[in-house]
Amino acid sequence: MLMMMMKKKATKTLAVVALLLVSAANGILSPTDHDLSQMSQLGEKYLDKQIENAINGVKEMKSIMDKSSDEHKTFLNSLEETKLKKEEALRTAQEMETKLEQEEEVCNETMRALWEECKPCLKNTCVKYYSRTCSSGAGMVGRQLDRVLNRTSPFSIWINGENVETLEKESERQNQRFHSLEDKYSEVEDGVDGIFSDSMKVFDHMRSLDPPLFPFRMPSLWGQKQHRSQPEALAGEIRVARSPLQEPSFHGFQSMFFPMMESARDLFSHMGPMVDGDGDMEAPTSEDGSVNEDVVITKPFGTGQMTCREIRRNSAGCIKLREECQKCKDIKNLDCSGRKPLEGPLKAELEEALAAAERLTQLYSALLRSFEERMYNTSAVLDFLNQQFSWVSSLANSTDAKNPFFQVQAVISKERQEKGGEENEPSQTEVSVHLFDAPPMTLQVPGDIPWSEPKFTEVVAQKALDRYKEGSVVVK
């Protein structure tokens, strides 16, 4: 056993001697242990500045998020105010609708007979108009309209504006959209707070040194057990559990809002515009004469416009063709015991309430879309700062306290390789370093930079830091 150990030691010694002989033969003097130590200290000073810059970058992330938080509070207040007004308008509309239905009951039998003849006329007229412009989906439009008419009050087809049921369903969709947006916002806020909190641990350590200024040494930070109170520890656990940075599928803050931005473009496409009157349909074509049915503009209701897609999604818009059917017009002029409900004040009050509810529904949607756009743009800035500076937050969780945080372990200079008939390969200096708690890494530095110059150490430190960022920054 002793002989084997002596043999291994002799082999190692011979390898070192051989390396020195090669370096000497090439006119390159390898750094001594003292040189390596000096290079390590110089690299630490360079990295101290990078740590300081990174902490300042994370502070900027926090500042941006704080500003966004103020905007978020204003957004919530405006949204809540709009929601309350919208709900009040819907309640008023429901009350007026109920009163109008009570007046209908006086002449219910006559009105129902007219309604049964009005419905097929509305359906056939709508399908005819739709088929004139849109090449497919007429059958689906007809079936959807059947379902709508079976749930619709005969008088309601003469009420201008969206019906109460449609607006209520839209409110439900908006509530779902709001909660989804709030969840995304909370995840971004938690992610930034987590990065900031961990970075401030590094900053606090810097302030605890004597003197409390950069440059500062990090080894004592590693291995220090951070004792937190139970509430703080619990808050940290909650944050980590909710932070999007911990998810394997996380590709950046902005990516969280992209799907929402896409769906926001046609938030009201299923409702269609509020239109009235009668007219004709138009089918604009592209330069090559082809027609995209999703964007075909139809004008079956006078100055109003709908696309083929909107009619398919909201066949209730076909009700606007009521003037084309005599039996539907007879309902409008129906005399119920000397009174015409559709000519009284209830109709006007109902239409006024519906117009207010529709306007507030659109305002609510606009507020949601505006905040989504702000967060989409803000998250792009956060992503940029995260990629540049969030690596510093990982230092708070490092545990290796045995060695300095930057060590140059070996420097091996390699001469230019000459190849016959080919361009010579440039000389390289191979450097082995250890940075923070990362595994040892081997780096290549251009051979025209002597290892004895400070620039050499700065290049090595920066290359090592770039390699470390690749493993510590979540967004690539």
C-alpha cells in the first residue's frame, strides 16, 4: 500500500514538472501560488462591483413593481366603481323587463299566436341574409337562433339594446377574466418580492461588514443559518410556493400575460355591435378576390356591421331583422286592453337601463384590457432586469463557507497551433476557477492577454460570472 501511494505521488510530481518544462520551453512562465492568490483577490474586487450593480438592478425591479402596485390599486378602485354601476343598471333593467312582461299577460294568447309565426320568419330571413355573404355555417346559425328565440319574450325583440341575459353572461366572463388577471399579477408580485428579499439579504450582509461598503467579501454569508421568526418563515414558504419562478414551465413574466392579450382582442366578438334598422350586406374581398369569412363585414341592420364570425357566435343579432317579418311587426302594434306596452314609458326606461348596462360592460372590459396592456409592457422590463441582475438573489441561499467566493485554481497557457496549409489556431489560456457555490469551471481566455495583467483577471471573472448566470437566472 505504501509503495502504491509513493508511486502515485511520484507520478503527480512528474506531471507538474512536465507542465513546467513545457511552459518554460515555450517561453511562458506559469503563475505561482502567490500569483494565483493575487488574481483571486483582484477577481473578487471586480465581482464585488458586479454584485453591487446587480443589487441596484434588483432594487430597480422592486421600484417598478411598487409603481405598478399603485396603478393596480387605482385600477381596482375604478373597476369596482364600474362594476357596482353596471350591476345597478342590470337590476333596473330586470325590474323594467318584469313589469313589461306583466303587461304582456293581458293579451298573452293573441301575442303568442303572433310569436309562433314571427319566429320562423326571423330564422329564414336571417339564414338568407347570412348565406348571401358567408359560405358556411348557415345551419348552425339557424339552430342557435331557434334556441335564442325559445328563451326570448315576444316583446323583447322590439327592445333596442342587448338583452339582460346576454349582459349577465358577459359579466360572468368578465369576472373570470378579472380573477385570472389578479392571479397573474399576484404571481408576478410574489416573484419580484422573492428576488428582492433574497437580494436584500446579500445587501444586509454587505452593510454588516467593517467598513460597510463595497468591495466586500462574501464567504461568511454562506453557511450562515438565517434564523427567521415563524411568521417570516411561513411567509417565505408561501412566497416560494406561489412564485412562478419555481415552475419548470416559467419562461418569463411577460409570457404570463401573452395569452390574455390574445384573447382580449375579441372579448366582445360573441356579442356583436349594437345595431338597428335594415339594409343590405357587403362582402369585401382581398386583392386576389378571396374572402376571409372571419372578417367579412355584413350590414343586414342598416348602418351597423357584423362579421360572419360574430353572427355565428351571436345569432341573437338576427333579431334585428324583425322589420322584415309582418307578424313580428304586428306584435309591436298589439293593443292589450286599450294599451300598447311597447309605446309606453316602460320600454323607454328598459332601453335606457340596457344602454347604461351595455356602456358600463364595455367600460369594464376596457379597464381590464388597459391594465393587461400595462402589465404586458411592464413585465417585459421586469424580464430584462431579471435576466441581467436576479442572479445575485441566489447568493443568499449559498452554503459553502469554506473557501473564498472566487478562486483562480490553475492557469495553463497553450501556444498557437500551426497546421500545414491551414490558418493557425489562435493561442488560448486555459483557466480553472471556482465561483460562489457552483462546480469548478474551465474557461478559455485569448492568449494575447498576459495573465500578469489585471485585464486578464477581469476577463476570467466576467466569463465565470456569465457561466454562473446561466444556471442561476430562471429566464434564459
